[in-house]
Amino acid sequence: MNLKRLLPYLTLLIWALPIVLLRSSQQSLMAHDEGIYATQARTILQTGDWITPQWGGGYSFDRTIGIQWLIASSYLGFGISEGTVRLPSAIAFILSVWLTYAIGKRLTTPRIAWLGAAIFSVIPLVAQYARLGTQDMVLVCIELIAIWTLLLAETSIRPWRVVTGAMFGWGFMIKGFMIIPATIALFPYLIAQHRRHRHLLDPWLYLGFVIGLTPVIFWLWAAMQKYGIAPLQELFGKLFHLGGQTYQGANQFYYFWNIPANGFPWAFFAVGGLWIALRQPDIRALLKSNQTRFLLIGYPATLFVQLTIFGTRTHYYPLQLMPFVGLFAAIALAHLAHLYMQKKHTGVFIGLNLFMGAIAILLLVLVNKRMTVAQLLQASSLRSSELDQIALVVLAVGLGWLSLPIIWMLRHQMAHSVKYWAAGWLVTSWLAVAAFHLTGLWGDYDPQLKRFLLQANVQEILRSQTVSFIVNEAALSRDDRKTQLLLNFYTPAIGQEIENPKILSKTNYAWIDPNLAKTPNLNYEVIDVFEGWNLAKRWQRAK
């Protein structure tokens, strides 16, 4: 591959890499689901058991174990920390940016593909999950690999379809049954254009399918040897449970507002790009000539319908749609740039720039009056320091969007103003993402707990002592359980798990849950307390 072909990938790396490198000085894990996978991965190394997803003395097969394997491998190479928990997602993010470009180049044009990949990287939902130790970004990467290798197989005699088939099994190991909707979403392309690519008749595809399922079969077989049929029951039970419930009351219209909110402003650009792809003659001709409309449009449309129908709706499921949101947004941005250069539809630009300028000025006023914002939010749990962090993000967005009408008004005095205007949209999103990471709003998800654990007396005990957990699991609230999960991860040496506080552990120190800490006449001296959880030392009886 020569330098000219490498250049887009190098520039995208320079653009996207800081998104996963920039961070505040303090980091802390998000309890669910990041803390679960981080703790289960650490337990893998402590027990040597690579089959059982477990922590805190219990196990659960409601999730597959692929992401825990990746995080545990990261621990082996670089030690246990928040950064190594998030390393698999960070790598998957960079690969996904490159894959979005590679796919977009085959589906559209190199320029739209580059813009689409750059936009994908700064979509808020994507940028956040790029630095979360969860399954989701890795799943997106696996799905993009499958799409990319299918496209390669159209023009190459090499058996790329082996890789495509293997992605199903590997996706299942990462996210369980959530790989199935992505597979179904490929059907419009696989079936409608079968005569052209004939993917479904290639034995290499099915060989890859078998290869990909091999680790799944091995893992389930080993788990059933150890626990009987329980692993299968829990896996399928979780599927039926998710399919039959709603998440926090999310109805069938949930994604119609949630995707725009988590993809702002690019989700709106994407709607415009889809409209242009369907209605604008040049773009329609491009898609028809490339025979890609069933993939570029059919895949995200089919996946969106499935996610909408599925009972459980969460804000992170649409992460799988975001590469295509990026590509459609790129079509819209490129089309706007074309109209800008041709000096067409001036009224549209007047309205758009006035609108963005008004929002920018409003945001800057809010930053200047953040005490007023504090009064408006006084009923919430936001602290003054958090408001300052939010103000920094708002300042970055406000200044970025304010540049758009300024550039447009100076277009006659400024050479290449169209490039600066288009870049203003991208750079504003990049600065907002950087501000989120640098302030710790993304990355430091439980700063109070982390500050507590860094206290000298607490840190000394955790560094030098084995600490047991005295916990009545059945009586814990949801918040208490989240705290238990994080305390488990941040306690380097864990002793016993005990339900009865009257039974003395074999260690001198223990975390005692908020309910059991109220038990009278405990044989423990409290060292410190965090949200009801007691770090306590067992009384030593005089001999």
C-alpha cells in the first residue's frame, strides 16, 4: 500500500486518536456495565477460571464472556487500571473509524467516506463509548469487519467470506444474541443483490461461520460440564427477559428522540443525507452505479426497525447505526459545501447560520450566567465543580458554533471559506468531545468514591491488607449494589464473602454493607465510611 492510499488512514488516526487519549487526571469506572466486566475480568486472572463470568463469590451466565477475555488479556499485558479496562474499546474505536472510511469509499466516494469516518468519531454516543470498558464498541467493530470483508469478496478471489462468517461467532462471544439483528440487517443486501455477488452460495462463508462458532461451542460445553444446563438457561432467559421488558419506560418512539439527542447534531445531518440520497439525482446515480443502496440504506434501516420492535430499548443499542449516521451526515455536509461554492439556496444558509449563531450566543450567555444555571438545577445532584465542567463543554460548543455565521458573513473576504465553514462543524464536535474527556465528565464516573479511596488511611489499608466483604446481597438497594461492585474492583486483595456479620472473617479488615453495618455489637471498629459502606477493622481480643 503506497503513501497516497495510506494518507486517509493516517489523517483519520491523527484526528481520532486524541479522542481516546485525552482524559482528566482522575478516572473511575461506571458501575454498570463497565464495572461488571472489569471485575469479572480481574476475577478470571485471580482464579484462573476463563469459563465462568463471576465476581463477589457468585457467578452468572446471563452474558457471554468475550469482552471479559479481552479485558483480562489487557490486564496481562499492561496491569489492572481504568485505562486497561478501556483499552479493547479504544482499539475497536480506532479500527471502526478506519473501517467506516474503507466501507464508505466502496459505497460512496473517498471524500464522503473520509468525512463520514471523521463525523462518526465525534458523534457524542460514539466518543463516549470509545472509552468505556463495555461490549458495545467492540461489537460495532466486529459488524464493520463483516461488512467490509463482504465488500472485498465482491471483487477478490481471496476467501474474505471466511472472515465474514467468523464474525457471527465472535460477535456472539462479545454481545450474545445482539449479533443476530445485525446479521438480519444484511439480508436486503445479501438477498436483493445475490445474483451479482453470490455470497450465500460460497462455502467459504459457512466455513467461517463454523470457525467463528467454535469458541462459542467450546465455552458453552465447558460451562455445561461445570454447571449443567444452567448456562444455557440463563443465556436464553436473559434474551426472553430483554425481549419482553421496556427499559425505564422507553416506548416504541424512544429512538426517534434518543438517537437525535445522543447523535446531535449529526443525526439531523444524517436525515438530510438520507433524503439527498433518495432524491438528489447525482447521489442517486452514484448509489445506483455502485450497486450499494441495499447496503448503505437497507442495513441501517432494517437494523433500526429491529431495535425499535425489540422490547428493551437502551441509549447504547443504536451505537451500531452510527457508522451509517456518519456516512449519511457526510453526504449532507458535502452537499451543503457544494451549494455553498455554487452560491445556491442562499436563504437556506442564512437561516442555518442565523440559527446556529443564535444557539451559540445562548450557550455563551448561559456559561457567563452559570450561577443562574446552578439555581435552575439546584434540585438536581449537580455540584458547583460539575457545573464548571459542564460550562467548559458548553463554552467549547458555543465558540465553535459561533464561528459558522462569522465565516459565512466573511466569505467574500476569505479564500476557501467553504472549507473553513465545513471544518467548523467537525472541529466544534471534536472540541466538545475533548472537553467532556478532559473535565472527567466522561471517564470519571464516580469521582466521590475515587476520592474516598485515595485518602491516605483508606489507601494504606487497601494497598497492604486483605479485605473481606460482609454483605447481605438480598437486602442491598440498586445503588448499594453499584457501590459494592466498584469497591470489589478497587480492593486489590479480597478475602471472604460473608453474609452474617457475627461470623468473624479470617482477615482483620472488611467492607460491611450499609444494612449490616447497623447491626448492634459488631466486633469491628469503623475506620471510614462511604455512602453507608463501612471499612472496618476487627477487634483483637486480648490474650
